Amino acid sequence: MKVLVTGAAGFIGFHVVKKLATQGMEVVGIDNLNTYYDIDLKYARLSECGVDAKKIVDNEYAQSDEYANYTFLKIDLVDMDRLTKLFDDEQFDVVINLGAQAGVRYSIENPSTYIQSNIVGFLNILESCRYHHIKHLVYASSSSVYGMNDKLPFSEDDVADSPVSLYAATKRSDELMAYTYSHLYHLPTTGLRFFTVYGPWGRPDMSPMLFADSILTGKTINVFNNGEMVRDFTYIDDIVDGILEVIPCIPGKEGEELYCRILNIGNSEPVPLMLFIHTMEETLGRKASLHMLPMQAGDVKATYADVTKLIALTGYSPHTPLKKGLSSFVAWYEAYIHAKDTRI
């Protein structure tokens, strides 16, 4: 099976590529390598998969030195001509679309970036999958689509029409676009609503890295809504396992009426934000300096995933407790920062 992974230099994409390559799948990864956050982290992820940053040239494949079955291309999802050529050349079986402009808060300041990447780019993926008869498109959505929903836990059956950020609005738009393509063209699609993913190689704009950096350097952590927040923190390995378990579960197969589905993927054990911070303190062996602030625009008070449907479909079972997950994250983070400081 040949798999395309978009966002291959991103947090989740990197881990998915590594797992697929380790399992012997033929994998092509693409990423536009934008500078939304530290580009060196993206290059480091690629290097971890055996792709040398010096070998990355536009329009040329960079072969992994670690996995003979993995190649990388620098491509932007908005470049339909290059996507078309890629799909023509490779004849993929499955597409895992994890490429997107991330960040709830950044979308408030830079809305046009989200329209291009998350709407135009996703449309290009849908068109490419449609015309090349992809067997299954698995794509990233987000728990952010639940917006002002106050019923917990969040269920896929809940109405998701009150997004409180443009990021969330673009992800909900992706779900509706996928539904339309599945309905019109019988393109099998599965959208995964991710719930607060954390772990090694995470994004520096997300709370685990922000908190770890602040605690280790003595900076003050901004704690919004006075710490009265709850998040369904989900360890990256559990997320990757869930993604891979979904791949063979193709909508519309074996007499199913619909060619599309949407699934929550999370730990389903929400954690109070202050407990997360205190566990981080214990893991690092240092106290945090906290600055309590009111709720900020675009944020929600709580996330909590009902994963009943994912369990019924795949047997999905997240198994990483918070202390274990944070210990793994902290060990990676301290090693990564030390290596970075050494390089400097």
C-alpha cells in the first residue's frame, strides 16, 4: 500500500510517517515547511526520519537514509499543479491529510492564511483524491469545531455550528466539503477530530512546550480563565495508533450507505489545567510562576471526547496516563533543548 502523508514535517504528521515507514508501508510525505514556528524543529523531525534538510530542493524528492520506503517532497497544498503531478506520478492508495495552518489564537490575527491552507488546500486534496480514485482519505479535523457546545462529553452527534475561532470554522468547513465529495463522487473520507495532542516533538506554540520552557527558564506562565479549564490531553502515540487503525475501515465498504464519517479521537479522560501544570512541575522538579488571566478570545473552557464510535469501529484504546506521557515529553524536551544549545 502506498500512502501520502501531508504535513509530514509537522507534529502529528512526523509521528505518522515514522510509524508507517517502520511498518514497511511505502510512504511519501509532503510539507510546505512554512515558518509559523521554528523551522529548525521541522527539519529536526525530518532528520529523525532520515531526511537531510540539505537534500530538500523544490520539485525534487529527498530520500530518507533511515527508511528506504520513505521519500519527502516540499510542496504547498495550494499548488494544484504540483499536487496533480504528484498524484499522477505516485498513484496513491490512501491519503492522510494532516497538513494545515494550525493554531487557534494565530487565526484571529492572520485569517487569510487559514483560508488558503485549510480551505483552498483541502479543496485541492479533495479534487486530487476524487480524480485519482483514492481508496480512503483520512483527514485532520479538530475538537475546536464544537465551539460553544456545553454538553460533555462532546459527541459526533452534537451540532457543531458555533465555532469561536476562524481555525475552528475552517476545520468544520473541511468536514462539510468532505461530506459533499463523499456524497457526489463516492469518495471514502474519514475526518478525525483531534483532542489536545501532546508528546515528544510537539509544537512550540502549544501548552506543554510553553509550560516546560517557562518552568525551566523561570518565566511566568499565563494561565487563562484563572486556571478553570479542562482539556482532554491525548498522548501522541495513542493518536497515531488510532489513525492507523482507521485506515482499513473504509466508509462505503461492505454495503455501508454513507461514504463519509467523522470520529472523535482523544483520551476521553479530561484533565484540569492546573493538574496538568502541577504534574509538569513534579516531572521537571521545579515550581512554576503563574499569572492568572481571564478567558481569551477564541478559547473554550472544556474539551472532552466521547470516543464510543471510534472504539466500536476499531477497538481503539488510549493507554498512556498523564504522568507517563509527560515524563516522555519532558525527557525528549530536555534532550532536544540541550542538543539545540550545543549546536548553537
